[in-house]
Amino acid sequence: MPAIPDNWSAEFKDFVKMCLKRDPEERLTIDQVLFEHPFLSGIDADRCMRMWKRDVADFNDRQQ
């Protein structure tokens, strides 16, 4: 496993470690990743989608 930077939060470090397990049987399932792991489970999906759309629109505007 690659080195994990010290400046990452404990939740994110655990999330990365769980996703990078060599043995697929030991990795988190997609449901565990999205709905149970503390790093992602508290995310406001609607807010994220609005921010993503805004960022894409900003990027597209800069490309013109």
C-alpha cells in the first residue's frame, strides 16, 4: 500500500486504506463506501451535485 500523507483526516485515511485492500473480499462494498463509511456517509448529495454542476459550468466558460 502506498504511504498515506499525515495531513489527511483520520476518516479519509481509513477510507483510502479500506478501498486499497489487495484482497477484494476485504474491501468495502459500494454500499459500505457510499452509505456507511463515515468519510462519505454524511455528505449532502444534492449540495455536491449543485457544486459539481457549477464547477463544470465555470470550467466550460473558461474554455471558450
